[in-house]
Amino acid sequence: MNIKTLANSLHRTVGIVFAAACLAGASNADLIDYSNGFPNAASITTTHGSNGNIQWQPVQNGVLVITDEQRAPGGGSPMERSANFASTPVNVQKFTNAFTFHMTSTAMATLADGFTFTFQNAGPNALGGPGGGLGYGPDPSVGTGPSIGRSVAVKFDVWRNGIDPSRSCTGIYVNGAVPVGGKDLAPLGINLLSGHTFRADMTYTNPTLTVQLTDLVTSVTNTQTYTIDIPTVVGGPTAYVGFTGGTGAHTALQVVSAWRYQSIPLVPTVTSFTVNPVAVPGGQTTTGTITLLEAMPQATVYTLTSLNSAAAAPATVTVPAGATSASFAVSTAVVATNVTGSIVASRGSTTSRAPVTVAPVGINVVTVSVNYLPEGQGATGSITLQAPAAPGDITVNLVSAVPGVASVPSSVTIPRGETTAQFPIGTSHVDVNTPCLITATANGTRRTTTLTVRPLRVNVVTLGGVATAKSGWSGTGTLSLEAPAPAGGITMNLSSNYAAVQVPATVVFPAGSTTATFPVTAGSVSAKTLVTVAASSRVNNVYAKVTVEP
């Protein structure tokens, strides 16, 4: 079939196919429209390469010829390769793309090799290798050679090279990679070797590229979906788009009979508009953030209005080109009571609201100087406000959950302009470890901390400073505590493990004391005897030893 006959056949299909393709987009989008065929290639840059400088016209009888069936001089391998890119970059962030194509040969058994649809920013004259390189990447039989960088390509392959699954396969490739492997179309009812006319429909919303391939003779359809961030791979929101193709030792007539590329303008869509923190003490700053569904190719400006009398936002916020979010500061005034409202972001007729509450200055944190201390000992509590006290002094109320164990004042005042204040904590006698929750409240805020009071420990017991004593010896022992005894005093226990040394059963420590004495008496023994005296608190024991001799 010659090109003229082929073109007439294809054109009869084009009018039906593209009338039903529903590819219309917004009027201000980038548009490449050859939906009625190729009367010329005025807006397409064509680059050829081959053995023996074979040349062919890119447009013949209204179709775009990617490769033809010429043989190299002397009958050698033609090794044709070509690229046909729109001469001006178009937006590739969101688009629809459709084309019809046909691959045929006078020797269908050796039809080779295939073509790609490519997005790239290497330039309008970019061209890869021949053969299985498909005019996009290196020829796989060589492994090296010319390729197209900063690119994404979808292939339509009719020759089995390397790891290609069959002679009818497709796949996606980036940055000029060798286009081998991919998806086997033959079991799916798509046979690119059939000589049929096919339509490829591509839709893209970052990051999803959908490629639907339809056999216009059998009506069999197959869809492949790829996850690919095209703008990031090609290095920007726009790129050159078009076709590359190649032949090797064998030839093919590969033609595109119609093509329509329509970029879809991105409409700024706000997915979230927030102020964080949403509740802020007066006089402090909070942060507003506006987030878009997808990055825009141009800066997007939103007008800001505050519907909260105590919160002030800037007049506008701008989401930069290529970004999906922008933040801004919201300043607040000092208030005596909660003031609730919102910040409104508007652009044209669309508005978004972010709630914000300005509250009186409250408590940020309450702490104690020590979280675990012996009974009778004192600690210091500390209160820190969210901001300096305003508009006047701030009174913080205090409550102990176990006031008989840990006592606090009923309140503490933080002077205007100050952020912290301290308060005393007193503790009393306990028999076991006792956690005490201390709660501070002010201006609607509530913060807590925990202080654990434990029984006192005995520290050291001594027996008159002697290590050896004769029968009948008497002296004075000493017992010390780790800290002063609590109010009311405290009693510790004594015991001896042998009657030859006698001590009292208990020792009383007056309030505030850390030491106490007790009598020690050595009785009669018939032989040298080691005696141990134990002093015991409710939580620990200490020991002293003395040897009694006859």
C-alpha cells in the first residue's frame, strides 16, 4: 500500500475518530490541532538520521511520516530514525492527547521497529538512536549512542529487542533510557503487527498518566496507567511534545494520520486553609497556611480578610509558581475574654475560611523543682505563662489533690509584663510513696504536675564508735536520717541479732532533727561473738557490727 492510498484510508477514519474523542479543553490552554490530518508541518520540527543520508518528506498526502521504507544505497540497512516535535513547548502539567497511527510494510513479517510519543526539554531537534532505540534512546543492539535527556516516552514497539516481551508491546521510559521491556499487548487483543489503524488516547493529571489504545478495526481497547511526575522529570511545567521513531535492518512505514494535544489550564483549588495553633493567647503570633490541590504554573494571589476583631492578617498571601502552599503570620491583640472569628482567603468568587480564637493569656506549664522527695521536705513550684501577663496582673489558682501530704498556697499572682512566678510546696508524714497532683488554673487554661512524697530513709547507724567491746561495756549509739524529721517527729526501729548486745526497740527523732542517740549495752559472752544491730525505716535498713569478747 503506497502512502497516498494509505492516507486516503486513514483520513476516512480520522473524521469519525476525532469527532468522538471529546478532547476539547479550555480556550486559553496550549493546543496542537492536527485532528483533520497534516496539510503541512509548519509548527513541527523534524529531524532525520539514517544510513546513506536517506531523506523523506515528513508530511506526505496529509499524514506525518515517522519512518518510510527506503533502503540504504546498495541495499544496506536503512537504520532510519526521526523526531517530530511541536516547535514550541506546551504545558505538560495536565493534558489530553490523542493520535491515530498505522504501521505497515511490504514485508509484514519483518516490520520494524516502532515509535514513541515523547515529552522532553532537550530541544526541538532532539533525536535518539535508530533500530530498537525508536529514535528515543540508544539502539539496544549497541547499548550506547544518542538519546533524549530530560524526557518521558511511551513506546509502541513491533520488534523484539532485548527483554521486550513480544513484537507488540508498550511501556514508559525516562531520560533517554533504552526502550526495551514493557507490557505485552498481544495477549490483550492488541496486535500492532496487524496493519490495522490504532488510536492512542492519553490523559494526564499529575502524577497519573493513562494511555488507552484502541484497534479501530476490531474495537478492542486496552488501558495502561503509569504514575509519573512528568514536569519534574522534564525539568519544568512545559516541554516539547511529539513523536520519535526508528528502523534497523528492516523497514516500516510508520505514519500518524491525526494528532490533537490539549493542555488543560490548572485551576487553583484550595484543599486546606488553616491557622495553627487555632487558639492563641492575645499578643502572640499564629501561622496561617493555604494549600492547593496542585502547583500552578504562575503565582496565585489570595486576598485575606480577618473576621476576628483581635486577629490581624496581611492583605494578601501568594502561593509561588510551582509551589502548593504558602504561609503567613497572624498577629493578635491582648484580650480579657475569648474572641472567636476566622480569617478568610478569597480569589474571585471562591473563598475559604480558617477559624481562629484569641484567648486571654493562660498558663503554658507548671513544674516542681523536684518530683520525688522525702516527707517533711519542701519543694518549689514554678508557673510559666504563654506570654507576659496582660492587660494586668494574672492570678493563678493552685490546688493539691492530697493537701495533707503536699500543701500549696491557694493562689499566686504574676505581675503585669512578667511570665513566671514561684510558689512553695510543703510536705508531711507518709507511710508509703504518695503521688500528689498539683493543678494550676488561670484564664481558662489548666496545667498539672505531680510531686511524689516518700517516707524518710535512715542514713547511718553507729555503736559508740567501737568495733570491739568487752562484756559489761555500755556506750551511746547514733542514728542519722537522710533529711530533717517532719512535723510531729518520726520514729525509727532498732534490733540486735544477739542478746549479748542490747539496744532500745525504737528511736524517736524530734521534728527538724536529723540525728538521735540511744544506749548500747554489751552482756556476758563465753566466747568472742560478732553482733549486728539493724536500724529500720519504712523503706530501708542500715546495719552496724560490734565484736563482744568475754
